[in-house]
Amino acid sequence: SVELYLPLGDMIDLDEEHARLSKEVGKLEQELSRVQKKLANAEFVRKAKEEVVQKEREKAATYRDKIRTLNRSLARIAEIRPNRSR
């Protein structure tokens, strides 16, 4: 994946962006939890085709990567936005 950095200055409401990213992290964490439960189910892993199990493992890895990226973005926002209660 590619990350782009654009100097947007005051064009973005950092509070709104923080809220949006936090919401997205929450959704991804729910999806990751769902996939992890599926993969932790021995019956699912035993009965499902290997391709299906592998696809679920790939989904989990993708969700973890996206969460990590969004959390880095949230940290950057926290660093640059004016001192406010977070």
C-alpha cells in the first residue's frame, strides 16, 4: 500500500477526522474479532476448505494492518491538533 502526505493546513477539521478514524478503527476491530473467533473455532478450521481458512487468515492480517495504519494517523492528529482534552 502507498501512503500520501498532503499539506492540507486548515482544510481539515482535525476533531472530525479524529472521530471518523476512531469510528473506522472500531469497525475494523469488530471485524477482526469476528474473524479471530472464526479461526479459533476448531470445527470451522477442521471442516472448512483450506482456501476458505486461508482467506480468513488474510482478512485478519489485512484488518490488523489497517488498524495499525489508522492508529498511526490518529497519533499524528493528536500531535498536531491544538491542545484540547482528548
